[in-house]
Amino acid sequence: LKIVENESRRDVLTVDIGGKVQELQLVQMIRFRVTVEGEGALVDEQVVTAKRDFVFNKNEILAKERESHFIRRQLQRDVVNLAMLRIMAAGRADQ
């Protein structure tokens, strides 16, 4: 398994009239491929992405930071699970 790229980012979705962030989108993306020594590619390079919208409240910064961290961990688990499903499906297709 070769992880070609692993990206975590925040995209601003909405701002208030004063230009303060109101809503973010948290994104976790991995690009990977799987090769078998002597046999070549089992899974060609693929991208798995998970996204979640996140309401930001400047009055609850500490709580929102913890929530953001929790959501990021969930997104990481989601992309790993999706990648594993693809790898398992490719392994079954070769049998």
C-alpha cells in the first residue's frame, strides 16, 4: 500500500456581513495505490474523499475546536474504511 497523498483541509463555506467565518467544510482526502511484488498493480491509483460541513461560532472557540478535532478523526476513519473496502473488493475480483 502506497499513500501518494494525504490531505486535510478547511474550506470556508459562508461568512457573515462582517467577514467572519460562519461555516466551514472539513475535508480529508487520500490518494493511494496497491501493488503486489512481482505481480504489479492490485489497485491502480485512486482518491478517497470525505467531507463534513461544520458551523463555526466565534463565541465558543474552545468547544468548536474540540468538535472540529473530533470530526477530523471521524473523517480520517471514514477515508481509511473506504480505501480498505476498495482494496478488499479488488482482492476478491482477482480470485
